[in-house]
Amino acid sequence: MTAAALRDLVFVNTQLIDNRVDIPANAGSLVGLKTAWPMVQIHHPHLRKYYAKRGDTRLRDFIALTAPVAHRVFPASTVQILTVIGTAVNEITSSNVAYDGRFDEIARGHNGLTIGIICRLYALHPPGSAFGGFAGWGNGNHTSPSMNIRFHFLKHVLFIDSEGGLTENSAQLLIATAGHATAQVAHQAFDLLTEEEEGTLATPDECADWWRTLNIVLPRSQCMNLIADDDKDKFDVLRLWCSGVSLSAGYVVDFVRCGVIQRNPALLAWLIEHYEAAYRDHAIRCSRRLNDIVISSTAKRFLWRALTATISSSADWTTIRGSSVFLLAIGPQCRRTR
């Protein structure tokens, strides 16, 4: 073993607390990691904790994860990456002392883009920082703020999903109100939204929470006028769920689950007209009362979630997909991610 290889082995075993007899040939160069290591002393315990949880290829993977990112918009040095890993591990384990995972949430991503974006977000608003809130919605994974708001309102408040599909009439309504050119575009946009939020899909119960949060009242008279006479659920809506002057709060889950909204464009239009703005504004108000950060990610996307002081509302603060940074959605319930 050469003197350089021996020094590398000593570093790995004493600083990363490994128990190796040699350095794998495919591990990559340790120069960058060894140079940066003294500059992140405060994070050494957390970095060792991360390293210890990784598998048999942990050395090779750690070297690859901490290599500098040369992205034009989201560059990151090895020192920055080590700092973010240490901070994230500390945040995860401090709030969950029994954590027994592998920290898979901390990922490099394609060409280092994910870790580069995480470093950028950390520099702007580290955990515990005072985030002033958003001035407005962004494009998200859509072409405009209005389309981003529209599809999140449909999904989280009205439970219109791609599995149930959008009727052509409803799709045309979306096009007219959000400025899209074809029904196909509306379908594709909604399919994209639901596919990319795998693991955070809306539920009828979540929609009921939103109806309570936004004080949504659907008069029986509107159901009579806006639901087609031949709709299969109109009888239940009028005789059971709207037995009084408006839809009973106890039947909101049944109402959104049955699909009557997406089968009746006039009803959909009425709900959009009366409550979409309330959803939009509530989201922004929530974003101005954030005081904690929860991190989750996969190799393809990264979620930095901010929680309110009362833990009664939550905001999916920024979600990373490709090279886009955007406000994704805001929900009335606190849902910590892994």
C-alpha cells in the first residue's frame, strides 16, 4: 500500500469511523473530502451518523454525494454539501430520536442537481430562519400561476383526480378559465400533477378539511340547478346529502368522492368562481406564519416543508423538479413526511 493510500485509509477509519483494511478501487478521490473536512468540524458527529447508516457502498456513495456540483444555477462546494448534510441529519434526529432510517431523503440527484438546490435553499432559509412568506403563487409544474392554483384547488378541495378523469366539458371549462388551448393540454397537465405528487395524493377526508377551513357552503338550490337531471348521484345529493338548505358537512366526503363535480361543468364552475380565490389567499396567509422546516426527498425530487407555529396548517414550501423551484400546494393539516 502506498503512503497516499495509507493516509486515505487512516482518514476514513478515524474521521468517518469506518473499519476498513483498504480503499475500494472504484471509491473515487478523497482529496476534496479531506480538504473540506476540517472546515465543517461542528457537523462531524452528524456526518458520521449519516455515514454509519449507509450500506456496503457507503464510502463510494459518500464521496460521490459530496463532490462539488458545477451546475450553472445551483453550484455547490464540498463544504456546502457537508454542511447541509450535517444540518439535515441534526434536524431529522433531533425531532425524532428513535429515527432508524438510512437518510435516503438526502440525495444527490441527476448530475448533482438535487443536492445543489438543497444547498441553495439552505443558504436562503436554513431551518429555524425567519421566512417572511410568499408574495404570491408561482407557476409550479404548470405554465402559469393561475393554472397552478386551478389544478391544486381541483385536487385538494374538490377531489378531481386523473383516475376519475375530466369530462370533455369540464376540460373545456378549465381551458377557458386558465388560458389553455386544447382539452388535451388540460388532461396532460392534470395527469402530470397527480403523477408527480405520488405519495402525497389528495383524499376525500382532506377535501372535507378544506371545506371546513374555507367555510364552503353549497346551497341545495345550486345542486338542483347545476347537476344534470340524469346524473346518477343527483337523487342522493338532493334527498340525503342536501336534506336541508345546503350540503351537510357530514356528507362532504361522499359528495366529492362520487365524482358529481367533475361530471357537471356548471357545478364545477360555480365552486371555482366562489371558492378558488379563498383557497389561493388562504395559502399565502399560511405561508406568512411559518416557523419550522421538515425535509424529505427522493433521488428525483426534494421537498422542504414549512410548518406553522400552531401546527394547524402546513405549506409545501418549495418543491424541486428538474431545474424548477416552485410553490406547490398548501394544506389545512400538518402532515410530516419521512
